[in-house]
Amino acid sequence: MKKNLIRSWKLLTVLLPVILIFSLLIPSDHSFFGEKDNTAATPPETQQTTANLSQPVYSSSSPSSELHHLFERWENADFLHSLLNHFNIHHVIFNNLNTVEKFEKLTLFSLVTLGLCIGCLILAWHLHKMLRHEQTLKSELHDMVKKYSHVLKHAPDGMVILRQDNTIIDLNQSACQILDTSTEAAKTRQIADLVTHEKARDELSELLVQVHTSMSQGESQPISILITNTIEPPQHLEIIATETAYNDGNEVLLNIRDVTNWVEREEKLKSMSRALEQSDDSIIITNDRGIIEYVNHSFEAFNDMNANDLIGSDAAHLILATLQNPTELERLQHQLRRGHTVNRIISHRRKDNSLMYMEKRISPIRNSRGKISHYITTGKDITERVLFESKLKRLAHFDMLTQLPNRLMLQQQIESLQKQSPRPELGLMTLNLDRFKQINDSLGHDTGDQVLIAVSKRLQQILREGDILARLGNDEFGILVVSDTRLPVLEELAERILRHLNHPITLDNKEVVVSASIGITYCGDGECTSEALLRQADIALYKAKDNGQQQQYRVYNREMGVNSVKRLEMEAQLRQSFGSDRYQFFYQGRFEARTRKLCGVEALLRWYDDDGVLQSPSEFVPILETTGLIIDVGERMIRKACQQLRQWQLQGHKLHFAINISARQLLNSDIINTVQQAIQSSHCDPSYLELEITESVVMSDVKLALNRLRQLNALGVRIAIDDFGTGYSSLAYLSRFPIQILKVDQEFVRDLPVNRESVTITNAIVELAHNLNIRVVAEGVESQAQADFLSSIGVEEFQGFLYCKPLSISDFESAFLHPALEIKHQSM
């Protein structure tokens, strides 16, 4: 449009001077292109000259007709050429400048023409400047549009443009990602269709209605809303809607921002705030100068203070009231300024005068630059923990039954006395009650506990005030005798203790008699640590109980120490030789009482030391028991026994094969699986395998023993009770156990048939066994008289030196099995 205006203006600048020339130079009595008959105004010579110089082009006519004719020819292509041919310059000049009026007109015309030219130039310059400015504005507008288009396209917020009917016109990439769609799929769709959750869809529709309503009321204000688009995982969206009016209609711009992370952070902050507010720990937050900024409810409750009174005050007065020491306060503040965390346990009285313990912890809080900006003080009520720890400490150092110091406390007392200067004289006694397990088994553990309490009271009555009595174990006590000058003779004290303990103890109208064994050691010039003293006293105590002795005491000497070393060396050899042939079975035969023929065999464990010397079972079996090696050794010997039984069965020897099972093997190992695997791997007949246990083993844990024995019996194995009559078994339990064999202890057989008591007891045992359908085997048969008597009262089998001593495998087979082997070969 502007270009057309410029063209029109240029044409006007050309036509306007021409029109002015015509208007100024053509008089009413002259023709522009010809001359009329007017000689009066022109001199003759001039007229002549003019007449000669100018020739009429057109015939006489009016100026308007001439001008009209000129305009008609304007549109011809040769107009300018024709105009120049018909335009007579000399005619114009001489006919128009011959008067002053015409000269003035010409001058005016020239000035007007000059002004028009200058105006045209100025106008052309302005038009040129306008065109350049227009181009600059167009370029800037183009760049601006491109810039904002790029910004909107790559903006992190979603931008969606809607029509008034809420259909999508366009959206950027961020909106596509937030709404999980594409530009092509979203265009022309309703915005509500892209919101999955029904509640969020309704909220968005309500927002758009509010925007349209606001626009219709002349208010175009942005309206925002927070919606949750999905539930799992939640997507929180903040939508800001703005409606704008354009010439071609209204459009709504939606600014959609995914604020899920922000909402989650806000929820975390709220949770942390609630945690601080609802925490059972008291919490104070101060700035870096110690001015209190926050106090939670727990602190108010613990200290009976109001948060409004504390906020804005210095926390130093609270710390000083707790520490009650300005020097300690300065030291604590110095540690805090250096960025250290401070821990303190304080105590104070409640209103009810009860003692309360608090664990305080002050920690620095650093800002993003690593500078300390705040301090947080937490306080935890640890009253229950302190009381519990105190109780644990007592449990760790005292026996709860007798309220006496325990082994740990006794050791600490010895170490403390050793550090004194001058060091006092020390003597240590260890006391062990004899056969206390039998009291527990027969009378019950409650009675056993009462016996221990009574014994501890008796011992305290005997000891001096400075002496220390401690309970070291189940039925073991320790007595530490302390003297600044000279120790009393501990042997005399031991005799007095043994006499007092031998008096009957009355419990619930029942009298219980206990005895004890005592080990004594003195703290000499040599090693005198608590461990050394206890070890020496235990060695002496072990010596006092050696060989089944009771009511004895022994004083430690170097020889006992040497023997103890030998015991340790034997233990090491037993461990090193495990799995080797140094563990062997020796076999002792069992014979039928009626035919006196071999019917069975008992495998007895033997062991060779490093020198090849055969050791007595009484030497190494207790060590195997106490160290637990008996379990591993026992498993190996069970497998070996089943292999030997299978070998003899293949050779035609139908012998019952008995092996001994210890308490640890039966109660503390997987003996069921061990026996089952041994039977399966050897393919022996389990009905010939017998497992011998003592009655004390059975009574140590009746329920577990009964369960284990029933499982073993289910494998086809026979169960035998060894050394019957020496323990405190219950006949009621005996009838419940799956027992097939009962072995009479050699203590009763030794005095047969002379001792009447032995005869009576043996008769009772045999009659009891037969009534329970149990087979009886007599052990320790060494004379013919014993064998005849036992046979007469119904004993089925004998075992003893009269018929067979324990022999090695080769000697036993040579003495008893080769004839049978030869008979089998002959029959084959």
C-alpha cells in the first residue's frame, strides 16, 4: 500500500509543475501552442520576428480545448515527443516575458517549482527513512518472534494454547512430556482429555470456566491451580491460565509446571517439621551466636518452660544451669566454635523429686558454604536406660540367686588389690559341692537353688569381714582371703568350712546333707594375677575330687601344675591325632549265661600317645568330654563300629556289637543322623548294634534323651543302660524309655555271692528288668562263683575278665572268631 502511495506521489511531483506552468504561462488571449491576432500589444518588429519564428500548429481554438486535446494525447506512447515538437520555447519566452506581470509570474513559478523540488527531496528523504525504519522494525519483529518462539519451544514449563472451546491449538515439547503426548496427537483435542485422573480433570475444567468468566467480566487475570494428575506415582502439576483477546478471537494460554519434586520436598520438610515437633526428644535450635530460634514441645515438657519465653534469649544460661560451672561452659563453647559435637549425660530432679537422666548432644549445622549457621541441641530421656545399665552392671558383676560377687567381680577385686601399695597378702580357695547335680535331679532345681542360698549364708558366717565370697559357677564358690600382715592358715579354714557344710540343711521339712571339695592356693612371690590364682585353685580342686573322692581339700603345688601341663599336652595330642589310627577299639566279649558261648562284644575306646603308649580311658576320656572332642571322635568310632560289624556279619559271626555313647554325643550332637548314615554306608544289620548310655546321661535331660532314644530305636538299634544302680534314676522314667538291655554295675557284682546287700540289690535289679521285659547283662564277672550265682537268678549274659579281657582286633579274632570262620569256609 505504501509502495502505491510512493508511486502516486512521484507522479504528482511530475504533473504538478506541468500544471502550474500551464496555469501561470497561458493567458486568456494567447494560445500555448499558437498565436492570435493581437498586434496592439506587440511591437511591429517583434511581431514580425515572432511571426517568423513561430508557426501555428493548431488552428485557432480556445485554451481549454487545447488543453483537453493535450490530455487526450497524454496517454499515447509518443506523447513526450509530440509535446516537444509542438512546444515552442521561444514562443513561450518571448510571449510571456515581455511584461512585468508575466515576469513576476515566471519568478513565482520558479520559486514554487524550486520549493516543490525541495519538498519532494525532503519528502523522498523522509519516505526513504520511513522505509528503512520499517525494514528495521520488520527485522526486529522477526528476530523477536524467532527468539520468543525458541524460548517457548524449549521452555522447561509446558505451554499450551487453547481456543475458547478448550481445544488445543498448539503446545511445546515440555507440555508434551508433562502430559505424556505428542504435538500431532494433542492438537484439536480437548485439554481435559490429556488429564488422566478424574478429579484433576474436573479441577482443570473448573479453572477454564473461571478464566472464561473472568474474561467476560473484563478482567484478564492469571488464575492458578495445583492438581494431581496421577496417583502411582503421583504427578503434581501447577497450571496458570490466562485468556487474551485477539482480532480473530480469544485464546487461553496454559502454563503447566511439573512441581512433583517441589511438592515431595515440601512434604518432606513438613514431615521433618512434624518429626521435630512431635519428637520425644527435646530439641533446641539456635543461631551461630547462641540465640534460641526454635524449641519443641518435648523441651517445654521436660523443663517446664514456655517456648515464647525462650525464643530470642541466649542459650548460654540454660547450659550454665545444667553444668553449674562457668569454666566448663567456656570449654564447651570453645569446642562448639571449632565445629565439634558435644555429648553430655546430665541428671536433674523432677517435680516429684525423682531422678531423671538426660543425654544431651549439641551439633553444629553448616550452610552451603561450609560455615556454621546454627546449632541443634537434642536431649533424650535415658532414665530407663541408665537404670537398665545399672541393672546389667549388677548382673555382670553379681550372682542374682545368692547376691554374691561373680567370677568377673572376683577377678577385678584381685587385680585391684594387686595394684595397692603395699600389696596385701592374698589366698584363694575354690569350693565345689559334691554330687550337687544329683540333688537337682532328684529333688528339683528349686530345692537346689535353696541349697545354694543356704550354703552361701553358711560360708558368710564363717568368713571374716574383709574376706570376699563369690559364686564362680553353678555349684562352685570362690573365697578370697585378704590380710595386711599375715594370712591365716587356709587349711584350717578349709577344715572348718567342710565341717560346717556337713551339717544337715532343713528345707521344707526335709533335710539335705551336702559335702564339698576345696582347692587352695597362696599368692607368693611369683605369678599372682587373678587368672593364675584361679587356675591354680582349680587345679588343686580338681586334684581334691580326683578318683571320686569327696569332702577333701588340696593345696596347690608345683607338681600339680606340672600334671596340669601334662593334661594340656595330652589335650593337644588328642586334637592332633584325631582321624588317625591312634584311636582304636579294644573288644571284650559277652557270653550267654546258659551256654557260656560268645554272643556279643563291647567295643572299648583306647588311644595311643605320641610315644606309642596305650593310655587308660580314665586319663583321656574326661579330656575328650570337657573339650567336646568326644563328639567328633564318637562320630568316627560309630562309623568304624558299623563297618566292623558288617565285616563280621559277612564272615558269618552273628554277634551283638555294643559301643558307649556319652552325654555330649546323645544330647549335644546330631547322633540320629550319624548312626543312620553309618548304618546305610556300611550296610550292616542294625538289629545287632547296641548303644550303651549311663543312667546319669538319661536323667540329665529326660525329655530330650527320651526323644533321641526313641528315634535311635526306630532305626532298629538296641538301647542298653550301662552301670545301672550307681545313679539316681527314676523307675517311672525307666519304664518309659525304649530300653532292651540293662547292665548291672560291677560294684554290685564284686562282692557276690558273699555280701548280702549286694545279693539283695542284684536280685532286685534282675527282677525289675525282667518285669519290664529287659535283658540283663552282668559286668565285672571275674569268678566262677559269681557266674554261677548270676546265672541262678536269671541273668542272661556275662561280661568280665573270667571269660575275656579287652583285646585288640587281631587278638580278639584269633581267640574267638577263627574257628567260626573256618567252619564257614568248609561249608562253602
